[in-house]
Amino acid sequence: MTLDVLVVGAGPVGLLTAVELRDHGLTVRVVDRATSRSTRSKATTLWPRQLELLDRAGITAELLRRGHRIDHVTFGNGRREIGRVSLAALRDTPHPYGLIVPQPVTEEVLETALAARGVVVERGVSHESVEQDDRRTVSRVVRADGTQESIEAAWLVACDGAHSPTRGRLGIPFEDDNPPVTFAITDVEIEGPVPTDALAYHYGAAGALGLVPLGGSVFRVAIGVPPDTPTEPSRELFDDALARRTGLPAVVGTPDWSATFTVRFRTAARLRHGRVLLAGDAGHIMSPAGGQGMNTGIQDAVAVAWRLAAARSASARRAADLLEEYEAERLGDARRVARLTATLTRVGLLRSPASRWVRDRLARGAGLTGLLDRSLGPRLCQLDTRYGDAGRRRSRAVRVGDRFPGSFAPGDQGFPVLASGSSTLVVWPGRRAVGVDLGSADVGARLRARHGPGTSVVVLDPRRVARGVARRLGRRSRVFVVRPDGHVAAVHPTAGDSLTEATARATARSPRTRERILR
């Protein structure tokens, strides 16, 4: 029996891809050339959208137990705070905060969840080559002891990192090349009045510095440095940077480890080559500013899994469409997020006093007017991910392509519970519930009867949803068709006596369109 999917790479993105695929009922193997998980903290930040998506696998609660919550993102100029994003101002998510979790912990939790689904990561296995035709992929892998195996799978998902050998073999080039930037990083104890509830960026005349609280008095310190900085920076380098770039009366302890790394921020020209798909850093390398890289990869994992699950039972033409849509949607979003991280990086590297003065005044003004909370907050937290037309909007009301403000965890009060394995029909009576009989117990039954027993139906009571959710759903009554990844596939206005007719119009007029939306 041919395997459904071979996943190459057992970082957070590869592991979550495999978990999602198993939850959709596909057979999976995961191989990784490393013999064990890395002990370095690496990617540390999980934003609200990713906590929503990780709820699908039931692991957010465990990550919250083991992580460190942050409530703010702050920006300073080396002397004082010039701007602050309050994550508590996010009203349309069940997770209005960020979570700091060292990457090895995230991987451990994901790997445990994968093992509970019957899949054990095959470590010390190098993926050497892949061939494909219109029905399958055939990969050659080599184990640490030199033994070889040929693995046949319907699809291959390459999550093998920024230097992805799979991407290289497929000849997929990088685009959007930016000048390289070098950083020095360490995880270290800091003695002094350093806030532990904020991800802090300090943009002083002496250079940029980021502080990520890991819990207790331990922080990730990242500083921009010249390319010729030693590969293992000294404690004195970090101590001096902390004093000169933040103005805080704090002292850095002795690091257990430190390193420098130089990166170019680039996006792959494609995320698909036939039956091989790229996800995570294999498809996009971003500036660490804003902690967006792993988070963008988590969105890739959820997106590729539900589409492969739908493709398995679809016609050949529809399967090709699904994978083309994955590439178009995720590549467009990755480029959008990469532009944000590049902007944050450039803002932090300004050298001219006049430029810094303008930056500081703009940041203060945006903070005082609430613009940072309303605009930058959702962008940093990836709550504004939108597929399709990204043109100007007159309102924040949810429309096709938007993330739907719901939850994949039943315990989140005030948030519509979405299905993770199928589409969800959400009936919204409008803020004033005009024309909809909420007491009618057969509304959901009628909709399920029309659209099939496997269709999830949620009829909302505007008196019981969170205020931020009601604001996003709008004043008028509407039916939303929400995809398995939590994005809106279709919207149609409705009134009480025409719910079934409205959902029929929302889901499709032709069988093929209905198949596309309800998968």
C-alpha cells in the first residue's frame, strides 16, 4: 500500500504537518537527518493565531503550561519606550497574548502528540533524492548505518529548513533577496529591572537589541553585529550592548552558549513542484524581527494538510487545483509577512539622527492614538492573514478569505467552535438577531440534512458571543462557510425562513464549486 505523505524534516513545521495529516486520516512517515532534537532554544515565540491552530491538535494547553506568557510588545529608542502594542487589546481571539516557549519544548510536545497518533519520527535518516510521476513520489533515504530504503508516497512535504536540500534538488530558486544581516544571540540570566511580560525591541543610536523573556530572570538576547563578530560572542559584548542600547541598569550573567548567524531574507519562487510541496523555512526565510518565521510555517502546516486530505479523494483536476491554491495562498502570505519583518528590521537599523527622530515621533503618535494596537497588533499576531483580494477595506467585517474569529477548542467561552476536519457552516443572526428564530431547535438539523451528516453546523446566539467576535461578524445576518483551516470560503446574507436556501447559495451553485467550498 502506497504511503499517503512522506514528511522530510522533524522541526515544528514538519511535526505539525504530520499531526494534522494523521488527524485528517492520512498515512504518514516523518524522517529527519538529525539523530536527536536540538537543545538550543531557537524559535521561541508563538502568536495568538498559532495558539488557535495548535488547539486543533489539542496541544495548546500543554504549551501554555510549559511556556511563559507575554502581554505586550514594546519598542524603545535606547533611552525610553516609544511605542507599545497591548496584546490584551485583541478582542477577536481566545488567546489575546503571546507565548514564549523554547523550540525544543514545542518539538517535544508535538512529537508526543504525533506518537499518540501512531507515528514515530525516524531520526538519523537522510533524504537523498526524489523522483515523481503523475501518481506518486519515490524517495531514496539513507540511514545512519548506511542502509538505504526507497519510500513510495503519493506526496512529499519538504520541511527541511532554510538550506532545504529538497528545494535545491528541485531547482526552485529564491526571490526577494535582501542584504545579509548578522546577529549575535544568547540565552542568559539578567540581573536588573527588565520587564518579563513583554517582547522588547530597543532601537538606539548604538544599534538594535531584542529581549525575549524565557521565564524567571532568563532572557534571549539578540543584537545586530558586524559580520566579522566572533562566532561565540563574549559576555562582555552582550553586557555592553544591553547598557548602551537599552539604557537599563541591568547586568548580563555568564552565558551557557552564544552564537552569531548571518541570514538573507528570501522567499522561494514556488512552493510546489508536482507532488512535492515546501513548507516552513524551506519556502521562506525571514528576519527574526517580530518572531514570524516559525509562526508562518505553522500556518503552512495546517494549510497543506487539509488540502492534501481533500486532494486524496478528489478528481485529478480538483487535486491539482487544491495544491495550486496552497502555493498561491501561502506564498502570497509569506511574502506579506516577510515585508513586515523587513520593515521592522530596517526601522531598527536607522543610523541618521533625523530618521530616528521621525521614527520615534511616529511611533509615539501611533501609540497614543491606538493605531499600534489596531494595526500592528493583528499583523504581528498573524490574526490578519487574508487570502484572495487584499485590497482596501471599508470595515473590519469578515469576508471571503479572512480568518474567521472562532476557536478549535470547545472550552473557549464566547467563540464559535469550528470543526478541524471539515468545513463549518456558521449561521450569524446579526447583532440584533433580526428575522432569526434562535429557539428553533431544528435549524442545525435542517442544514445538516441538506449538506450531509458530516457537515458541522453552528448557530450563534449574539447574546453569548464575545463582543469582539460580534463586531467582526457585523450587524446583518449572514451564513459563513468556514474551511478546515479556519478561513472563510463563502458568505451569504440570510433571513430566518431562508437559512437552507442561503447556505445553498453560499456553498455553491454548481457541484464542482460546492465540492471546492465544503471540502
